[in-house]
Amino acid sequence: MVTMKWKIGDVEIDNQVVLAPMAGICDSAFRRIVKSMGCGLIETEMVSTRAIMHMNSKTQEMLMMTDYERPIAQQIFGSDTESFEIASKYIEENMQPDIIDINMGCPVTKVAVKSRAGSALLKDPDKASDIVETVVNAVDIPVTVKIRSGWDENNAVEMAKTIENAGASAIAIHPRTRHERYDVKADWSIIKEVKDEVSIPVIGNGDIRSCYDAKRMLDETGCDAIMIGRGIMGNPWIIRQCVEYLDYGKEPERVSSKEKLDMFKRHTELIKKDSDNPKIIAHKLRTNAAYYMKNLHGSVEIKKKIFQTETEEELFDLLENYVKTLKY
Ligand SMILES: Cc1cc2nc3c(=O)[nH]c(=O)nc-3n(C[C@H](O)[C@H](O)[C@H](O)COP(=O)(O)O)c2cc1C
């Protein structure tokens, strides 16, 4: 099997590995790390269309992207066509991403119930269709949509057809309903059902934790690309492992604790380049440190200590000393 170049609209994508949008995780620093591992398509975290209309410095920082991350899709979420139209025009003009992605999967109560955005749109195909059509007409770049398989029942095929007819250039599917949250295994057969019914590219998502899972999803569903979320947190190497395994069957190599620490140091430099807010930096460093050390021997104890550190120096002393105690 060879990873295929593919396209969304006229945007060329070099391989079939896509970074999933993850709020609070996929900032530009994280995305640059992921890109350095050869990720074919990068997604940002979601940003609210209303927040874009009432722009402040926090939203501005969230929207920051670099050319290095291209091709990149900016994800937005909202519930009314007016704010989608204004936000998507603003993003196209000012941020110039390659693609705009609409979130129709977020299960979080504040988003889905209080604001009737994210996965709530799966209950209302007409409204979802209006939103897609509005964004497609507002911008010149391709528009994609990411869905869950339904609100409380699977209506993924109906939604996918609706979204395709409204003019979207690709669809990503995370095959769990909003009701299922993360409590059940992602049902990849739904990805196949969607792939069989639409002609735009389909990106499969859910529970990919290794290059073997990636290949299995491509084989079982026929999807055009695979999207990885949680499996990348603290483990960006999974991207390169997927690309190489799909390309020429290269078996993944184990990543040492020293390599993990070095990657965390690189990641730290990028985080510090992007922000001058000490609180935000400290939070991001501790969170990412815990992800990078995850699954190493004794990491549960170290995680607690990571969150007790008060300075960057303390954090790095802790990690250096910890890694020295590990055999690999
Ligand atoms: C911390 C976190 C934040 C997420 N934020 C978003 C988001 O902003 N937009 C979105 O469409 N999905 C979001 N998701 C869902 C993921 O994109 C993905 O669909 C889900 O995690 C399943 O894929 P995985 O098993 O590879 O993690 C988020 C998931 C996590 C764990």
C-alpha cells in the first residue's frame, strides 16, 4: 500500500494522515510539532463564529497560524447563518487558511445545548444545510464539515448526503453519537456506510492509536484519509509512523524517554515564542509535559509532581531527573 496524494477541492494533500481538531490542544505550537512529523493536513482547534464577530486578543491568538502548517483547515462552530457568513469571510481574508471546516460534532453542553451549535446541528439537517451553503457561498476556499454519527441515533448517511448537496468539499466522520460521548468504541462501519453513499472525500476518525489501526481503518472503510486526535497527544511520532507504514510497510520504532524529553523541550520553545502570558505558558507546559511522559514507567507519580511544580526550572529539573532513572 502506498499513501496517496489526494485533494479537497483544489487543495493538494501529500498523504492520508490528518490532525483532528482539538480544543485547548491544537494551538499553533502543537500543530508545528505535528507538521514536523509529516502530517498531510492540519486542523486547528474550533473557534466560535460569535467570538470572531466580537474579536478580542484571546480570539486573535487562537486564530494565529503560520505558513509552515499548510495545508491547514480552520475549524469554526456556531448556530446561525449570519455569524457563519461574517466569520468565514473574516477568516478567509485575514488568516488565509486553505480550508474552512464547520464543526457539527462538539458534544459539550455549553456548545451543543446552550448555544445549539456543534452536534446540535445533527438534529436539524435543514439548518445544517443552510449553514454549509452560506459558508460555501461566502468564501472561495473549500469548505469541509466534521460530524459525529448523530445526536442520539445514527443519521450519519443522511447528514453526509445533505452536507455534500449543500456544497461541502469533504466530510470527516467521528462515528459516535453525541449521546455516546466517548463511552463506546468508535463504530467504523458507519464510516464505510458514509463513504459508500457520497462522492466527496471522506475522512475517518476515532480510536486510531497506532499505524496498524490507521491501515485497518483505510482497508475496512475505504475512506480517503484517516484523522487522529487523542493518539497524537504526547506522541506526535504516530504521524510519521502512520505515513511510513502506509507508504512502505515500515514497522514503527519505539520512542525513548530521552527523545520524548527532547521533543517536549522543542515544544516548550514554540509555546514560549507564541505567547507572552506567563499563566498560559505555565499551564501549557505542565499539560504537555504530562502527555509526553504518559505511559513511561512511574508516570502516574510524575504527573502529580508535574502539576505541583511552580517554575519552568523546577519542571525541567523534575523531568531530567526522572528520565535519568529510566532504562529506555
Ligand atoms: C481535548 C479534545 C478536544 C476536542 N476538540 C474538538 C474540536 O475543537 N473540534 C472537533 O471537531 N472535535 C474535537 N474533538 C474531537 C476530536 O477531533 C476527535 O473527533 C475525537 O477525539 C475522536 O478521535 P480520536 O479517537 O482520534 O481522539 C476534541 C477531542 C478532544 C479529546
